[in-house]
Amino acid sequence: MILALVLNYLPSYGWVLKGGWNIADCVARSYDVEAMEFGTVAAGRIGLAVLRRLAPFYVKLHYTDRHRLPEATEKELDLTWHSTVEDMMKVCDVVTINCPLHPETEHLFDDALIAKRKRGAYIVNTARGKICDRDAIVRAHESGQLAGYAGDVWFPQPAPKDHPWRSMPYHGTTPHISGTSLSAQARYAAGVREILECWFEGKPIRNEYLIVDGGKLAGTGAHSYSAGNATSGSEEAARFKATAA
């Protein structure tokens, strides 16, 4: 998704489908990723994996997380840690969102935060739709504050046919597919089997599989989430249900 946005791939592919060959329009918004500043909101299992995949592109890598990575990892990938999202946003050309949805991250990317970014930057959200304020993303597109937005998460889901993200001029959004590839489904099945086997055999469940235990956050859940309610808006989802795609 990052490459599709920065290289202006989707509009260029669109010219092919139309039978055209308009190279000037294709490259008018096309850049190389080399030397760009990339940042991830959260650097847990997924965020760190994203940083590792970006490193070979010769980019400058940044991250923000309430749990700072080990010094050895920062040196290995030449990472710059930021204590706040706001601080990181000021320097990054591309920000990827890899944190869970909880009270601290709900609508984190609102008008105020997006305004602190470089003008013409990009956001890739593969975490949860409600981490971004839906209408703030649209406004940032219209003003040019954002050069593009991509992700496969929405609020509500399924997204209604008139969801404003569908018609933004420079986006690469897809249905919520990132965890549903055939390969991912095989991993799900193996993980569920392991959890069930541990449960029936009275063995401890691996920490990375634990979210809640005994009514309290545990394992990965305790590391990644904060307690509280981030489920508001269900009435909005219900209102859109009749027009969902």
C-alpha cells in the first residue's frame, strides 16, 4: 500500500484500463521512497515487522511506542524513537498505523494531529478504522494536507456504499482483507488448535495469544491495550447497515 501510494500506482494502472498512455499525468504525483522519512505508530510484533521490511528501501525509520525497543534493535535498524505521536508526525513523509484500538487511540488521527504533519504526507492504516477520524481524513484529502490514504480497515464495517473514503481522490483502501489471506487462515487454524489443546490439557496458553485472563488484561493484551470502552458508535454502524455494500 505504501508503494502504491507513493509511486501513484493506482491512477497509473487506471490509465491502462482506460486504454490510455498518459505518462505525464501518471508521474505528476509519483516519487521514489528512497530517502523518505517513515514512521510507525506502535512497534510491537506487527509494527516492528513493518520497520524490518522497510529498511532495505534505504529510508529513515522512526517509531513511537509506550514500550521503547531494545537499544540493540534500534541500532540494527537505525531507528529514531519519539516519545509522542505528535513529535514523530512532524518529520515523517509516511506514517503507518500498527496499534490496537483502545481509549487512547480512538480517533487519534483527528484534524489537530493531521495538521501537525508535513503537508502532502501519507497515512497507511492497517490497524482499526476508528483510530482515524473518518471526516478528518476526508478534509485532509480535500485540503492537500494528505497526499494519500490507504488501509483495509473502516468504521463502520462493512462500509456503506456512500462511505466518504470510497470517493476520496487519492486512496488505496480495500475491504478488511489483511488477515484473511489463505495463508493467514491456515495460521489462524493452527493457533486456535494450539490454544484449545492447551486449555483441555491444562497447560499455560502462550502470552502472545492472551488478551484477557480472569477478567483482566493479560499477555499481549496487557502489553498493548489500556482498559476502557472504545466501542461507541454502534448506533451509527446500525444506521448504515441497510446501505452497506
